[in-house]
Amino acid sequence: MEALDLARWQFGITTVYHFLFVPLTIGLSVIVASLQTAWYRTGKHEYLQATKFFGKLFLINFAMGVVTGIVQEFQFGMNWSEYSRFVGDIFGAPLAMEALLAFFLESTFIGLWIFGWDKLPRGVHLACIWAAAIGSNLSAYFILAANSWMRNPVGYTVNPDTGRAELTDIWAVLSSPQSSSTFVHVLAGSFITAGLFVVAVSAFKLWRARSGGDGGATTGEHELFRKALRTGLIVTMIAGVLSIYSGDNQAKLAAEYEPMKLAGAEALWNTEDAAHFSMFAVGDTEAGNNIVDLGVPYVLSFLATGEFGGTVEGINDIQATYEAAYGPGDYTPNIFILYWSFRLMMGFGFFGIGIAVLGLWLTRKGRLPRSGWFYRAAILGLPAALLANTFGWILTEMGRQPWTVHGVLLTADSVSPGVSLTEVAFSLTVFTLLYGTLAVVEAGLLWRYVKAGPTHVTPPQDDDPDHSANVPAFVY
């Protein structure tokens, strides 16, 4: 084992852990803003309670996302200094925009929203949470643009004197097809996660109330969680449709810019016309073929090219092409991980979307499910969404290997030359233990506030609805 291996493990663990919080922050910020907008427009007390209740859960998750995100960026200088040296001029530009514009906007207005409940007019206070939500989504765009550049490097040139990549067109980086498509797909996954989070919490409160268990919704909270359940189901359903559409576009872009990733995700070893979509395969990576391969005819060609008879490149042919272009070497990613990450991502994602479809039918016309099985399934929708996001990122990052920047910089050439195996092992151990502790803290805080339920707040009077004195203070 080399330092490179542990450095990859460390960055992978950090990234996956960080991304447990990111989609929930992105989606939940908009849901909380929408709930507050509903209260602002209707004056209904349950919307105010829902805003404050889910707002607390959003803030806990936001804090964890910030902490883990900062640690992740430090690794570029710790374990991946050669990568930072080579692409710093390009990769640093969107990250600087994210920090100076989007994160500044997000964090500033979250602070105003937290402490401005009884100090700001209701319209201004509502604008604060919307500004924070917009900042959260802008942050995602800039970061994903940087990540997309690694899979489709554009708008740059390599300086022959310094051996570094230099930015020539920032707009090409921010507006590439990979950037916009990845952003839409991640956004859809984020709203599925946030929607299922609201569904899981609401289902838990309603289920415990029906069964008489501890932590259930009180009589006064019943309508709040019924509406919240319905809201989460609608958000999940809409985001699910967007996820399917953007996922189809992602497959076509992969066929054009990352053919090895697409071929690996399908265990397609040889170039085929009218290629089938693999449902189950057992392959021999050394021989470069499948022993067992069950699939649906024509579907992969349609997903990759938009035509049922379209040509899809295979792993063996792409490997030969890369050897001719970049020299001898193994340019094949881990096929087992790609193949099953793709299927687990889709499986868990469709499970969550299925809960939304079923839940919308069972809750039509003000109804609530009578059987406990739906509530249990709805609660399981949240870990399913988190797992779908996790396997999606594993597919994205592992599908780019052995490159950090596709066709430009190998992962083996990106690691810090002065970092030893012992040093990486020590930091990996510390990070893992620390993140395990933070996970316990996060879960404990969420459980505590979910079980406690919404804090009672006194609705503002109707004599002067826009005056700050009529807005209840935030209760922690």
C-alpha cells in the first residue's frame, strides 16, 4: 500500500461524508423558505410552526455541512499538492466565487434570519431566508462547475514553461454542458433528499401519534404534519421527474465526454450497435468479457445516443484508444464499483420516488394512510435518498479514474510528493474518528428536536402584520 491509496480513501471518505449534508441543505433551505412564504401569505399558524420546526433541523445540518466542507478543501494542500499546483489557476476561480459570493450571501442572510425574527419586518425577514436559499444553490453551482471541469476540461491552456494549466475562459468553465447538466441532476437529487427528509419526519410524528408512542404529534400538531407530509411528497415527486430527465442527459454527455465511465457502468466490454442495458452481469476483468449478462435490448444505445441502433463504445476499444493517445497504461476504472454503484444509485432513487407516488395517492383529498407499513416505508425513504446520492458520487468520481483531470492529469501524478504513508494513515484515522463523533452529535441533535416537536409560538396580531413587534422570536 502506498500513500496514494490512503490519500484516495481519505478524500473519498471526506467527500461522501460531506455530501450527506449538502443535498439536505440545498433542498431544505428552499422548503423552509416556501413554508415561511406560505405563512406570510396565509397567516396560518401551522405554517409558522412548520417553518420554525424544520428551520431548526436545517440549521443543524447547515452547521455540519460547513465544518466538513472546510476540512475537505484543506486536503487539496495536504495530500494533493501536485494537483493544486497544476490546476490551481483554474480550479481556484469557481471556488473563490463560491466563497466570496455564494457562501457569503448564504451565511450572512442565515444569520439575519436566525436573529431577525423579532427585529425585522416580516417581508424583509422572509427575503433573508430566500437569499440564503439562493446562496446555497449558487454555492452548489460553482463547486459543481469546478468538479465538472475535471471530467471535461475546457477554457484552459498548459503553460510549457511552468507546466501548469492556466485559465483562458472562465465562462467556458461555468457554462459547459457538463456543468449545467451536473448541477440540474444534483439539484434534483437534493430536493428528493430534502423532500424525503420532510416526509420521514412527518411520517414518524403521525405514526407515533396513531400508535400512542412517545414523540408523536399532538392534536394541535396533526394538521401541521399532515400538510408537511403532503409538501414533502410533492417536492419529491417533482424532483424525481427532473432527476430522470437530467439523468438521461448525463448518460448522453458521458457517452460523448466520458465513454469509459459509461462503458464501465454497463460492463460493456466491446463496442456494440443497438447495445442492451445490463440488468445483471458477472464479468472477468482480466479476460475483458462477461460470463453472465442479462439485459434489455436497445436501451443502452437509446440512453447514450438517442437512437435504438446507436453505437456505444466498449471498454476494450476505449482502452486501446487511450493507450494510443496517452501511452501505455491501464486506463480502466474499477468496473465492479462502477457497475453496482450505478444500479444502487438508481435502485435507491426509484425507491424514494416510488414512496412519493404512493404517498400522494394515499394522502389525496385530505386523507392519511391507516396502515403502519406506509409510515415505516416513508421513514426508510430518507436513508434511501442519502444512499442514492452517495452511490451517485462514487460513480462520478470513480468513473473518472485513473484521471484527476480527464485526459490531462493522472491521479498518481496528483498526490503530494512529500507526504508519507504514515502521515496519511494518521490523518485518515483522526478524520474518521472525528467524523464518527460528529455523526453521533448530528444524529443526537436531530433526534432530540424531532422527538420534541415544534416549539409553541404565539401568532402575531392582525392589527399591524408587517411590524417587527408582531413577529415571534426564534426559539431554540
